[in-house]
Amino acid sequence: MTTPESRGHRSGLLPVITPCGEFDLESLPPVKAQIDAAVAAHGGVVVDAAGITFADSSFLGLLLATHQEADLRIAAPSATLARLLSVVGADAVLRIHPSVQDALAAA
């Protein structure tokens, strides 16, 4: 399993986090903590999802729950994540952008 990594930086109005690797119930807590902190401090977050190589239903649940309570913008989802979002129909609900720049520019 790839060790999930995440780096964050502020750009525009919302912070950007960049989770990388595989995310399941066991590896999810660090990225959940980053998302929760960003939402608490800024009311939303941009998730640069290009480096996600695997995501299970727990990661999907985190995205959907965050979407319900905050301004969640998903940028550049990897093919793996894009397929998961499409299969379950979440791509019709979540705010998905082709790049971080597009996500930051979205109102």
C-alpha cells in the first residue's frame, strides 16, 4: 500500500490540500484531519486529487460528508478517483474541476 501523503498550501480564498496514494478506512485519518481543519478555518477546501491511486467507500464518504457541510472543490481527479465518482454517480453531485487553478477560480 502506498503511504498517503498530503501537503497543503494557501492559494486564493480556499486552502489546497494534495493527498497522494491510497485511501481506505485505515489510511484516511490524516487527510480527514487536514480537510476538517481547512473547513473549520476557511469554510471549505480544494482537494487536488491528481495523486490519488486508490480510494474506497470511506474516502468517498468523506468527500460526500464534506460536500454537505462546506465548500468542497475537487481538482484534477486521477483516473482511478474519477472512475469511482462516476460509477456511484457522485460526479453529478460534487464540484469537480479540471485543475487546481479552475477550482480556485470557481465561485
